[in-house]
Amino acid sequence: MHELTDIYEYLRWRKRFPTVWCAGCGIGSIMGAIIRGIKDLAIPKDDIAFVAGIGCSSRMPVYLDFNTLHTTHGRALTFATGIKLHRPNMNVLVVSGDGDALAIGGNHFIHAARRNIDITLILINNGIYGMTGGQVAPTTPLGARTHTMPYGNIDPAFDSVELALAAGASFVARSTVYAIMQTTNYIKKAIKHIGFSMVEIISQCPTQYGRLNNTANPRELLLWQKEHAVPLATAKDMSKDDLKGKIITGVFRDTRQSEYTETYRQYVKKVQAEMEE
């Protein structure tokens, strides 16, 4: 187990604690998993660029003692792409919420995955827009109530894993806050992976989602994750009807493909050589 002092050294001491997140929110647990993963990999803090957009999860850079960048809504992956192209030796991590990454940032998500640029996206999915007041999100389950769909959501939910796989991401995984040690392990695998990697983490939002859906107790929300999570190996032998409403967890893809910054550097050298002729 990590000592508290090991965790604290990655936090900004001058920032006020406790954090901005509501009691029972899963984002603090995920921040701990990120810290433990980086600690286990022994990556120097100065070698990490930590980027976020707008949303509850995107407040995380405020508390972490890395090279951090708090960007505009949905654009975290574009800023991260610029960092990675300019400083290819940096470990570039992006933390984003489901609304930030899949709604206004959906197109950037697709093309970062398509390019297979060496960025790690930690996608925190709580099924709702939390910070801005509980609006329906791309991942809100069918029938779930939100402030903008008080009689139940009628839109089919995005599956970020399927989207990442279809777009060409070379590492794709999903876990839950309940299985926090599994989450830490997947984050470590994603950071070590060369290429675009995404770890979706199913989180709980007692304040905005829970209160509107009769499950405001954080313990009940965590137990719901436990009861509905199905390992990928098990899910392969289950029917679509049996999997309805379940959370399939595991590593869905882990392959070595051509990485974008490497291709980009080769392209620049080729152009410079041709211009000098």
C-alpha cells in the first residue's frame, strides 16, 4: 500500500482542500488512482503534461503538481496534441468528462484516436453534466431523469469504447470507481502504451444524477457499479438481452500501431530534405 506521504507529494500544497467535488463523488478516487499509477511507474513530475477541459473532472489539474493546462470546453485533446507534437518525449495525459469528451469534444476525440497520437485519455463517465447543473449528456442512460429531460432521457447513449475502437484507438479499456485497483492498473497500462489510449471509468454523481434518479446514496451507487459490471471475458458468452444495462469492463484493445508523432517527425524531415535539394 502507498503511504499518504507518497500521495501528497503529487498534490499542490497551496491549493485548498478538501476539493471542489461533492461528497460521494468518484472523481477524487480516480485522482488517487492516477497518482498511484504514476507513482508506480516512477515517472518524474516534470515529464508529465496533464491537460483538462471544462467540467467537474476537469478541475483535477488544479490539485496536481505536474505541468498542467486547464483549457476550453471540449478542446483538451487539441491542446494535448499540440503539446505532444512539440514535446514528443513528454507523457501527455488528458482527463475529461463524458460531456466534455463526447459532446462538444466528440470530433476531437475521433481524430486523436484516428491519428493514434501518443496521448492517454482518462474519460470519467458519470452519465450527466454535473458542473453545469445536471443536463442530459451523451452517455445518460435511456429513461434516466435529468434537469433537461425531467420525464426520462429518450436519446440512445454513446458507447465510448465502441467509438474509440471504431476510430482506431490502439489501447481501449473500461473500469469503474468501485474497482479502483483495476482502474489503477488500466491507467498504468494506458500510460505505458505507445499510441492513443483511452480508459473510460464509470463514476458516480450523487448530487446531480443520483438525486434525480432516487439513488443519491454514494454507497448504493458504488454497489450498483459492482452489481452491473461484467468482465469482458464473461460478456463474450452472454446474449445481448443479458447484457442490457450491464457495464462491460476490461481491456478491449491493446495493439502496437504506427504512432503519429513519429510519423510526423519523419514527414517533416522528408519535406525539409526536399526543400534543400
